[in-house]
Amino acid sequence: EGSSECILCEAGTHQPNKGSTMKTDCVTCEAGSYALTGKSKCDECESGTYQPNEGSSECILCEAGTHQPNKGSTMKTDCVTCEAGSYALTGKSKCDECESGTYQPNEGSSECI
């Protein structure tokens, strides 16, 4: 029988075509990307994040003291440790240098002293 609405593809999948008739037409997102419910395409993980698994609805933030400059990252090891003299909060695309009057002697820090 007729339906008054279409069914959304689940989070972690996308459906780029019009007129789809089956749930199996919803395509799983690749590692390094994600999709919310009912999307026509998967989005690449932003810099500062990664996603090692297929079919995800979100990306994982790099830990504080690390950064990740590229989109579409698939591995936690892509999050690079900040050098001494710099810091990063969670999910950053780059490490920031310590401001004048502060310092950080250690690698992988989330703040300067």
C-alpha cells in the first residue's frame, strides 16, 4: 500500500539516489567519514578528528596534547603529539605555541605554564 513518507537511512549510512525502494540501498560510510540519519552522502572527518570504523555517525576527537591537520583521518595514530613549547586542547587541527611569558618543557601538553 501507499506510504505518506519515506524512511530515513540509519546513521552511519547514506543514500545518494532518488527513488530508492530498499533499506539495502543505504550505503555504509567508509572509515574516516560519518553520516547522521537520512543523509545523501557521508562527510569526511574534520581535521582534529578520526574514525577507524565503517558505518559511524560521528568522528572521534584527538586527545589533548595532540593535533591532526588532515580531513578524513582513519587512525588514532594520525593524531600527532605537540612539541615542547606548544599545546593543544582536544580535537585540534594544530598545536598552538606558548604565549609570551609562558613555557612548556614537555611534549604532548594541553597547556603552557
